[in-house]
Amino acid sequence: MGNYSSVMNRGPENFEFKGNVARVASNEQDAQRIIDFFKGWLPYATAKLKHDLEQQARAAADKRRRELELQRAREESLLWVNSRLKF
């Protein structure tokens, strides 16, 4: 997530996620502060995830577009060669 803080030595990397549940080891005294701090991370984590997913989608689309362009160029070259052959 880039720059982030931790609370009670529990940064984002210490959390375990399953669906919409997040877990982290804590004691009674620290639990509420960790929850409050975690809530502050959510908007940044959501924005980062959105950005990463959009970037991955753009990269995949660009790669696919390049692959299709190469395939088209090969097929056009083959058609050009075949159109000039005389049997």
C-alpha cells in the first residue's frame, strides 16, 4: 500500500482476509484502536486495489491488442504471398 502506519505493530500485512472478514491477533486493550485504525486504511486500500486492477486490465488489453496485430500482420503477409503464386 505504499506509505502506511501500523498500530500496535500490526500493519496491513498482519491482517488475514477471507471474503468480507479481516482478522488480526490482538489483546482486549488494543482491539478497538486496531479496528479504528483499520477503518482508516480501508479507503486507501480500496483505491489502491481499484488502481491495480485497472492497471492490470489495461496491460492485459494492450498485450492482447499487440498479439492480434501480430497475428493479423502474419495473416496479411501470408495472403499477399499466396495471392501472387501461380499454379
